[in-house]
Amino acid sequence: PDSASRALAVALARHGIEEAGAACEILCARDLNSRLARGRGKLDVDLDLMMAVAGGIRGSVARDVEFTCGKVGARKRYSAGLPPGAEAVVEEDGRSTYLVPGLGRASFVVDADDAEPLVSMASVIGKYVREVAMESIHRFVAAIVPMGRRPSGYRDPVTAAYLDRSRPFLRRAGVPDECLERSR
């Protein structure tokens, strides 16, 4: 690692924070729609993905760790979406914390991006991964039909126009409609 990476690692270590890596979960629109159709809420799917990332990171270290996540919606209680045996430590408006067997301590914090530097870093990584994914999709589509501006992937006019223009070409290429946008 370069000197900036080493300096960051040293600074984090002073606060008892060790590098365990970074991970992400990407869920395509079809898989999201399938989960939603089976009765899962979007917030439940988000929580499932958070726990998958936490489990992956936990698997790379030899002890329980502490995870801090942004609150999912206005939810106060997370027990139903956590692995079996999770015990609530606190469930308040601003923070809900649990001891999760085989994982460690998981906290869900309101405005975690503002309050927790590591959550801010994770948010930046997530935004970068999203941009890379959108660029990959755009390159795939542009190889089939020339397209203008790359879509954001959010529900906005640019993405809607992009989908409208590319949908017939993608269908001919064998891309199912359910892969193109989430149902809600």
C-alpha cells in the first residue's frame, strides 16, 4: 500500500479500528422484483443485503466484529430481519443495536453517514460501485444500439427515456423486461 493508505490504517488503529476489507452486494432488478413479489419489503431486502455483506466481512476475520449501518427507513426494530438468536441491546429512535451470534455487534444509526466516518466511507464505495455498474450496463446497451447520455439508474427522466429507447433492442438481444427496472 502507498503511504496514504498506511497513514489511514495507522490513524484508524489508534481508534481501535482494524481493516477487514470492503464488500458489497449487487442485486439485479429481476432478483429484487422476485423478492418483492414473494412479499419481502424493499427495506427487508436492504437489511438482507446488509447482513450478507456483514457476514462476508465477518468471515474474513477470526473474531466477532462491530458493524454500523444506516437505519433502514424509519424502522426502530430489526430483530425479525436478523439471524436467529440476535439479542436487542437497545432499540431507540436514533440507534438500534443487537448482539448477533457468529457476527458480533450490529448497530443501525439514524444519519449514520454524518455520525460515523466508516459508514461515510462505505457510502462512497457504494456510490462508486453503482457508477461502475451503470457504466457496465451502458456499455452493454451501447454495443447493441448507440445511446446518448448514460442513465443514472434512478427513477428519473433520463433513465426513463434511456429505457424507452433501448427496450426494443434489448428484447431482441434476449434481455427480459424484468431485468430492466424494479417494480417499486
